[in-house]
Amino acid sequence: MQEDIIWKPTIDPWHTASAIMLAVFIFALDGTIANVALPHMAGSFSASRDESMWILTSYLIASGIIIPMVDWFSKVFGRKNFFIISIICFTLASFLCGISQNIETIIFARIIQGIGGGGIIPIAQAILMESFPVEKRGQAMSFFSLGVIIAPIVGPVLGGWITDNWSWPWIFFINVPFGILAVFATKKFVEDPPYARKQENVKTDFLGFFFLSLWLITLQIVLDKGNNADWFNAPWVCWTMTVSVIAAIIFFLTQLFRKDTLIDLSVFKDKNFIAGTLILIVVQAILYATLAILPQFLQSLLGYTAYLSGATMMPRGVGALASTVIYGLISNRLSGKIISAVGLICIATGGFMLGMLNLDIASKNIVVPNIIMGFGIGFSMIPIMTMSMETLSNEQMTNSSGIQNLLKNIGSAIGTSLVATMLTRFAQVHQYYMVKELTPLNPEYLERFNSTAGALSGYTSFDVAQNMAQYSLYGNLIKQANLWAFIDSFRIFAFGCIIILPLLLFIKTKSGKTNKNK
């Protein structure tokens, strides 16, 4: 491993952390703040639900494409300058989102917003890891998690409240003053180490960028539209997925065998980085998927408003905040692997609890598993982010955090798209098996049908009452099928956390004493 360049910041690292966290928070917030407002946006633009989903996924995929370019842009402009450019671009795009008058305009603005925000997370993570001494990096990542973990959880709450009390454009307008403040704070409190300053004669890997963009765009098209097209039964899905796979292979080959590439794949020689990144991809997919479906469950099956469905995410934020604080206190006393294992088990426990819901529940049935899941997210993601970077040099931080965040973004996009398919297909399966019970040969159905038709016959003719009774019972069946689809999805996410637990065995940790002596 190349020896680290010795550099110490002249500015208090906590001032630096506070400055960059403004940008981190608003970027991470916008990944989910639009979730509960999608029906309102779709209505404003006369768009379908599937079309409105592009408002979410276009943002994720655009930020994913730009992330591998972060190291190159940092060399061309200087890392601090590029960070400021990213914030300005993100802030202007937020304003464009708010004034959009049609679905095409807001998707374009969200793409620009994602491009601007794509550099924020990896640069912020690299700056934090470099600014703090090794023994305090656990505390730094704990603070960093306030943005990357809590902001996506707070997003639906804030988005629901703004949508119900003001209007959906304000979920984007609120970014503007915070973005301006983040620019001035960054300019004052962030400094570049020698190896992150502007460099001359930096070469551009246009070939790698082309195949990266082709890979991610085609992959997202398949994930978003594949379910409606019956997946690989549609020829265009097969061809698009083939192009995506080939583009991905060519992209990685160009990064492996060419010079002056977008990313340095040598970080994959580090076992900590590989195992930690795999775990983070799965946890990120679960985080975004559950944030997408729980508000849908509450709105579609229990009749919650946008604000109330978003507010159900707040207990998860409370749990994440509590685990963040606790981790900051115990990170130097307890192994990160043990803390991460506890976190993954907590996420799984919360998932299994949500997988036992029904349509006759109290608020505690939502609150308790959300607190447990939030606690698990904080306890799993923070130490894993720290351990995955622990054995890398400072010069590798920007590149490695860029790769890691690219893969996490892909995990978020896959989780968001995959869960929509799971809900649709699982509901169809349960409906297929349950509809067999709606037959006159079933005495329970016949009794319920006759009683419902008899009650309705007092208000209309008997024939109409029978049709209404049949429609009512079938509507209940659809509700039950959808309920089971949500239950299956939550349980699968819980199993996912259990399955990745063995990956922790491949991560090597350094003792607090070792860190302090480094």
C-alpha cells in the first residue's frame, strides 16, 4: 500500500464537518422527500404512477453516473471547488424542479439535480475521513450518518407535511436557502490537502464515461419498465438488458486495462472494502425499498394522509439518531463487527415484525418495528462505512468513496424498482390462490355473500344488491392480496439482512490502541 501523505488540516475538523453536512443533508433528503408527494405530482402533470416514478429514479441514476467522475473533476477543478460547484448546480436544479410545469421538465431538472448532488456524498465522506485522526474516524462517520441515514428517513415526513399544508413545489424550494448557506460555509471552513488540489494536464476517460452511462441508463430502464412489460417475455427488455450487461463488462474492462481511467479498481484488492461495500449495497437497497413501500401500505390500505404516512418514518429516524449517538460513545470500546452484527439483526427483527401486520393494527405496531429498524440502520451502516475504509490510504479515499457510493446508489435504485415489482407480482399470486375461495361451494363465502346482499337489498333491488355484495367481497380479497404482498416483501428484506451477516467475518478491524498509535 502506498504510504499516506502526511497532512493535517489547519481548521477545526468539527467546523469542517458542520459545513459539509449542510450539503450532505439536503442531498440525502431529496432522495426520499418526493416519495409521498408522487401522487400529487402525477395529478399536477396528468401523468401515470409509472411515469411519476421516474421523478425518483432519474435522480438516483443521474447521481450514480456522476459519482465515478468525482475524482477526475476534483483533479480538474480542485476538490473544494468542485464541491462548491456541485452544491450550486444542485441548488439551481432544485429551483427548476419547483417551477416545473410538466413531467418532462421535472424529470430533466431532477437529472440535473442528481448530477449536481452526485459529487456531494463521496467528497464529503473523503473530507471527513481525512480531516479527523484515525482514532476519531468512528465519531466522524457517526456525525456523517446524520445526513446519509437520517435524512432519507426524515424525507417522507417533511415531504408529507409540506405537501399537505403548502404544495409539492416547496419540497424543492426549501433546498435553495440551505444550498446558498452550504456554499458560503464550505468556502470558509473546508480546505484541500495537497493531493486534492487542482492539477494540470488531467486526462479524461470519455470511453469509460460513455459505457458507464450506457450501463446505468439501460439498467434503470429495465428496472422501471420491465415489470409492466412482463420482464424477459418482452423482446425489448431482453435486448436492453443485454446492452446493459455488455456495457457494464466493457466499462470494468476499460477501467482495469487502460490508464487514466475514471476509477481505480485496485481498491477491490482490499477485503475490507469489498465485504463492507457488499453489505452497504444490501442495507441501502433495504432502506430505500422500505421507505418506498411503508407509506404506500398506509395510504392505500389504511387510508393515511401523505403527512401521516410520512410521519410513520419518524420513529425510524429516532432509532437511527439514538444509535448514532450511542455508536459515537462506544466506537472506541467495542468491535465494529459486533456493533454491525447487532445492527443487521435489529433490521431483520424490525422487518419480521412489519411482516406480521394486518389491517386491524394499532399505531404501536408501526412505531416499534420502525424504531428497531432505525436503530439497526445506524448500528450497521456507520461502523461498516468506517471499517471498509480503515485499511485504505488517504490518497485512495476520494476514489474509494466514489466507487462505494456509486454501488450504493445502484443498490438504492434496484431496491426501489425491485420492490414495486415484488408488490405487483406477490399480489397477483395471492389473488390467484384466494379467488378460488369465492365460490358458492364454499359455505363461508356463501354465508358472507348472503348476509351482505341481504343488508344491501334494503336500499336497492335484490339483483343489484347481489352484484354489490360480490363486488364488496372481491374488493376485500384484493385488499388481503395486497396486504400479503407487503408482508412477503418485508419478510424478504429481513431474510436479506440475515444472509449478509457472514460477510462480516471477512472484515478485519484494528483495535483502538492500534489506531491511536498509528
